[in-house]
Amino acid sequence: MLQHTMLHFRQCFLLLLLLLLSSVAVSAQEDSTITITAPSPGTQWCAGAFQTITWDTVNAGQTFDILLSSDGGVIYNVIAPGVTGTSYQWIVPVNIKADSMYRIIVRRNGGGLADTSSSFRINRPPTPTQQPIDVSIPVNNHAVFTAQTSGWPKPAVEWQVSADTGKSWKRVTGNQAVGVETEQLTLYYVDAKMDGNLYRARFTNQCGTDTSKSAKLTVTWLEITTPNGGEVTCAGQPITIRWKLQGFTGQPQYALTYTPDSGRTWKSLATVLQSETYTWNTTLQQAPSQNYRVRVQLTNNPIVSDTTDTTFVLYAQPTVAANPRDTAANQGRLVSFSAASYGLPLPEVEWQGSVDDGKTWVPFANSTRTEANGRVETSLKTSAIAATDSGALYRVVFRNQCGADTTRPARLRIIKDPTTAVEELAELRSFAAAISPNPSHGSASLALRLPAPAAVQVLVADPTGTILAVPLAATLLPAGDHAIALPKDLPSGAFTCVVRVGKEQKMLPLVVAR
């Protein structure tokens, strides 16, 4: 009986011990749970940076393995074995695969308890994979710079330019630039001002910024320094042309052309030049113009050229276009001589007369000057006063800032009018003449006072010198006052009344207003 009781007691004790051990095991399991707190859902980490993995557990004295999956949780690989505590600083590899769904498991060392994180992303900062290279092109061409980068998310691009050898940088702007926010920058119609500029690409995403190396733009350009517009040269004088070339290697050769008409036509001036200076020896036959321009072209690369910014002037000295002609006229009549000249600028006019067969010349002040058909035309009106004027010479001197030219002289021959063959009396001291009324609305008369008897002739001429009327033919009048009626049928206008008394002559203006 006692033996049976002891056996029963042992069985009960073993049962209680098993129940107690089972309870302790369950309690230990509940106290050893793991909860990952970082990375949290939606986290985005950057490659190449320290990232902290954290978890909660009541039994911090254990060691843990950390595993990483790059395929959303299908395959895991250990990235940190035997970690103690509840956190781990992980250096994310620079070359880790980006644009993937990552998960992390924190597992108690040896297996058993573990926790899996929510999905998160790992991004990569920009890293240039293609650097821009230097570009050397002629002026007015297109330059292309290319730079590429890795990184996720895809980095934004900003092209920058430096005009001071890299000391300062600014964003590329302007109508010439296309693709300033792409991996390929195109600069259209580059000009001389862009020569020597540096260009680089700046890449940025949420993981950082990186900048490419700089590339240099070399522009081959040519610039004429003289003439640069506005200069004035006379035909026959030399013109010095100077220019400078930049951005070209090798032995340059040049060709020069010019235009006298602002670019409508071009003519060759020189070829196969190697220096940057040329002397153009103009000739007197060079066409004068205010619209000359010069072009210098690099024959090694004809697209490289320059033309003077504005026109310059090539003046020409006067050249007689028409000489006055010998003229015969009746005594007492008006005589007209005419002449013309080319030149740029159009020349000034000076009529001259000589009564000693050209030994001395005296200028006249009452000539006319008009500009027509690119030349100056001029005329001189004078009167054949007396037979002694026969043989007088008349000429024109044309002048401008480039020189002068003189016409051939014209000789005046006076034909003695038989009606004026009145014996010339002693030389008069003077005579007086006046027209009244003047202006005339009808008839007018000439009041004449003679200090002594004299031969008198009165003529009326129009502005061209044509004789319209002879109110008084050559007549011997006594001393004293005389009234001579002037024509009544003259039309409205201005006329000249020529009064000749002996060897003296006066020309009176007559105005008719009807």
C-alpha cells in the first residue's frame, strides 16, 4: 500500500515539474520577440552613406544576424552576423543596385526568433560616367558638349559656364543655348565673345550633387581692326587694312575682297596673304563711294571671315566732265558759258576770267551751281560790252578736299553790230539810270541822266540771257534827262534791263507783276 502511494506521488511530482518547465519556456518565448523599427515603411536610403538599422527586443543580451533582400523578400543574404545590442550602422555599398525593393531581417543568432522590415528603397547619388571634352570650332558654328551620370533617381542636370577660367560659374542661359537641362548642351552660332569659356554639367538628386569636369570652348575667329567704318580716304592714297586671328593653329592664309556698294558686289583685292596687314594702294581711277567695305577671309577655313562693321568713304578729286565752249556774240548782248565736273564730295565752283590771254585770272562771283546726275553743273552769264572785250578767256576751277581740276579756257569773240557803229565820244564820268515803277503792273519806263552826249543802247533779257526786246537801239543822245519806255507786253516775272552808255554798262533788275 505504502509502495503504491509513493509511486503515485512521484508521478504527480513529475507532472507538476513538466507543467512548470513548459510555462517557463512559453514565458521565455514571449519575452524574446524582435520588432524592427528602422527602416520604416517607405524609407529611402542613399548608397555610400551610413544608415542605422534598429529593432526592439527585451533580451538585448543575445546576438543577431542581419539579412538583406534586394528582390522584395525572395532571397536574403547576411550583411552583418553576430550583432549585439538593438542597432547597427550599415555603410550602404556605393555600387549597390538601385531602383529595387529592399527588405531587412533581424534574426536571433542561431535561428529562431526574427522580424522582417517593410519594403524600402536604396537610391544612388550622381556619379559622372562621361565627361565633356574640349571643343574647337570656327565662329558661327555649333558646339556640342555631352556629359552623362549614374544615380537613382535620375539626377537633374544643369549646365554651367565660366568666363574667368573657372573662378566663378553661372547657369548657361540665352537663345544660343539648347539643352541646358539635359545631358547634351548645344551652343548655336558661337561668337568670338565665347572663346575660352569653360562648360561643365552639375548633376543633382536627393542623395547629393556631383559636377563633371570642365571642357573648354575654343572659337576660331577673325576681326578687322582698321578700317572699322567712317574713315575718309582720297582716291590715289593708300588704305592700311589690319586684322587679328584667334583660336587657329597652323600657318594661316588670307584672301581680301572689297565692295563699293555696301555688299551688292564684291571684287578681289588680294589672295594668299600670310601677314595680318595689307596696304591697299588705291588709284585715281578708283570709283568714289561712301559705301566701301572690306572683307578678310581665312582661306584655310573659309567660314572664318570678318567684314568691316560699317562703311568707309573713298573720295575722288574733281574731274572735268564738260568744258566751256568758245562763244561769239553780238556786241551788247548777254553771253552764257557752262561747264560740269565729277568728284566726291561734289566740288565747289570758281569761274575765272582773263583779258591778257591767260597770264592773270580774276574770279567771278555771279555764277550758278547745280547738282544733277552725280555731278556739278555750272554756268556764267556776262555781257559783251565792247569790242575791246573780244578775245577774253573764261574757265572754271573745281575744288574739293581731295584736289582740284580746271577746265580748258573758252574764248569770247564779239561781233560788232552795224547798228551800234556810232562814234564813241569822250569817256563819260558816269551816268544814272532807274526803272519806275518797279515792280511794274503794266508799263514802266527807264529814267536816264547823261552827263554828256553818248551812244545809248537799252536791252531787256530774260533769266537765261535771251534778248526779248530792244527798247532803244544804239542811238546818240544829248546830255540831260531822258525817259525811255519799256515793253508793255512782258509777262509776269523777273527780267534784266541792260543799259549801255558809251563803254559803260549797267544791269538793272525789272520785275513785272500782273
